[in-house]
Amino acid sequence: MKIFLTLLVLSSLISFQGFAFQGTIAPFKKKTPPNVIIILTDDMGYGELSCYNPKQVATPHIDRLAKEGARFTNFYVPTPYCAPSRASLLTGRFPLRHGVLENPAPDANINEVGLPKQEVTLGEMFQKAGYATQCIGKWHLGHQPEFHPLLHGFDGYYGMLYSNDMRPVQLIENHTIVSTTVDQNWLTQDYTHKAIEFINAHQNTPFFLYLAHAMPHKPLAASGAFYKDGNSKELYESVLKELDWSTGAIIERLEKLNLFNNTIVIFMSDNGPWFGGNTGGLKGMKANNWEGGIRVPFIMRYPKAVQKGSIATTPCWSLDIVPTLQHLTTLQQDPKIKLDGQNISAILKGKKQDHDPIFSMKDHKIKTIRVGKWKMYLSTPDFYQEIDLKKYSDPRKPDGISIIAPLQQASPEAYPGIKPRRMPGESFLFDLENDPYESINLADKHPEIIKELLEKAALFQNTLPL
């Protein structure tokens, strides 16, 4: 009997200990990958946010992203205009590699330009990884059916397939034209509400939202809550305030759903500003490769990988976004696809300060190279040409019929940066660390730097398709 009781106790202890042991190991829980939101503004200059320019209208919600994340002071796009820049952001590839070299425009009969089918976008990478994907706003990577966002990895699309000053102005939802009479005063509100609807619908699954605002591209427009009447400067400020409101609304929704700290949020512009904008004192503007045309605001918030309140001075560019997101999420890509950017997660953590050469181009030519503090023009820069204001007329200005927006639009009189007056010399080299305004040409004083940069440019050129 004693033997039986002893065995029973031992058996119970073994069973209990086994149960206790099993209870100390937490059941395997799959790690939730981060959501990703890219907020892309159109033609927003380097000096248009108050976290970059205290003299500018206050943008507290966007500034919050900078305070809680990283703000870049030397961040570049590869072209000073829309389509090639956007294609590079989504593919991580230089324009001469992905082939989008100009802006498609239906009202100028530029209809065959678009992102080739073989190019792999962030939408396709996230879609393949099981994310819900949505594109809202300006696409501008081709308006023909073969270039549609739904063919490039997005489950849904809502917006305009090209710039908001191009005719015919129409809103598209997936493949359906939902409006041909678009009051642009409500565009930012409309896009924001669509973005929040998407976040609400996919709060329980990983999602990628590419929110490409129409503003502050001309024609400038803002809802009645932000603009009722005033001059072009007041209109521009109202547009910025509404973009800031939009960002705040998205932040608020993420917080209410307890998603904010597991969401990578990127805020940036596609290129420099048009008339009426603000380069923060940099030379040039949209459409040229001076700093004002290609240096843009860039902010990234993700507490798990980005040092809070950091200011990154290392020159980086939009082609870094794809490899960095690949590192931070579950994205996979064919290693045979050549990416031109690099993973900057170490820079985001403040552990690294160097970066490979950064290039910009215009039309079919590589225009500049930047390495460290040095920027060199590889072909002649665009110098300022006087505009006769008495004869100036924008053929794409608001007319109240096809383009519905306020009439108080900025003119060439409101040049957004330092005008790039003609400078002597055949080669142009600038020390941007000490001369961010590109005012002192050092080409004659540093032939060794010219030689080094030409060699680096040649190495890069040799990797590009013929």
C-alpha cells in the first residue's frame, strides 16, 4: 500500500511539475510587422515647415513627427520634378534605370510615359508580404491603363492620375471615374478622410498607405476651415496649415487604434517648390538642380528603430527608402534587381554618418554629384532667366470650370529661393557645409576634389543601362 501511495505521489508530482514547466513558457506569438505610411507632399520646399524654418507658418503636427523621430537636413530627390522622383521613391532605382525621365501629361499629349510593368514597387513588395496596400492622391506614373496603380501592387486607388493642374481634371476610384467636376478646395480633406477610412478598415492587419497629396502643387487650394479669402501668400499658408491638420488627423487615428508606435511614418516632398513656396534660403527652385530644387524636407518616426528627436545631417536620398523599409519590415525582393539606395537604419539610430555618392539628373543627363560636403555639377547648371511679368500667363491656371480653385495663385514674382544668377567658370564645385547657398565656386581651388568626384561619377555611370 505504501509503495502504491509513494508511486501515486511521485506520479502526481511529475505531472504537476510537467504542467508547471509547460506553464512557464509563453506560447509562441508571431511578431506583428510594422505598418508603413508615406505622406508625400507635392512641390513642398525645404523651408516650408516650422521645424525647418521657425519663420514659417506653424506646422505643429508635422513638427511632432520630427520631435519624436528623425529630421534630415540634407535629404535629396533625384530629379527636381514629379514623375521620375516618385518612380525612384517607390522602386529605389535611379531614373536612368527605371526609365521614367519626364512627366506624363494628357493635355500635352505625353501619354506613353509611365512606370514599366517590370519595375517592382513598394506596393508590390508589401502586397507580396501580406500587407493591405492603398494609394491615395497623385499617381503621376502613367495615366494609360497599363500604368495603373492597381497593376503596381496597390489593392485600392483613389485620386488623380496626374498633376492637379492638368486637364481633364478627374477623380478616379480604382478604375472608375467618380468625378469630372473637382472642387480642389476639398482635395486635402477628401484624401485625408479616405486615408483614415483605410486605416480603420485594416487596423487588425499590417498595411501600407501611400498618401500622395496634391498640395502645395499649383493650383493651390484649401477648404473653408483654413482659407476664405486673401492674397497668394495667405492662400499658401492656408494650404500648409491644412496639410499639417491632415497629418495630425492621421496621427490621432493611429493613437486611438493603438497603432502609432508600430507604424513607420515618413513625411517628405517630391521636389523643391514652385512660385510662392519657400526653399529656406537655398538657391533655385523646382525644375532645376540647385539645392532649392532637389533638397527636400524628410522626417521619419518609428520608435523601435529611429532615435527620438535626432537631426540627421548626413546626405541621404529618396532611393534609400526602399532598402531601409526592407530592413525594418518583412519585405523581400529579387536580389537581381539593382537598387541605387542603401539601408540608412544605422544613420537613423545615430550610429553612422557616411553615405555613398548621391546624384541628381534632369531630362536625360546626370547633373550633379554630392559626396560628403562637396557638390559638383557634371553638366552646366540652369541659370536664372528673367520673366516678363506683364506677358506671363499660366495656361493651367484656375478657370472656374475645368480647374476649380482660388484665383489668388502665386506668380513668378514670388520666386521661392535665391535666384541662380549666371556665374563665371566651366566647372562648378561647392562646399555645402560652409556654403549651403552655392555662392562660392571652388572648382579652381580644388582640382583634386574635381578629379575624385569625376571618378566616382564614372563608376556610377558604368552601372547604368546604355
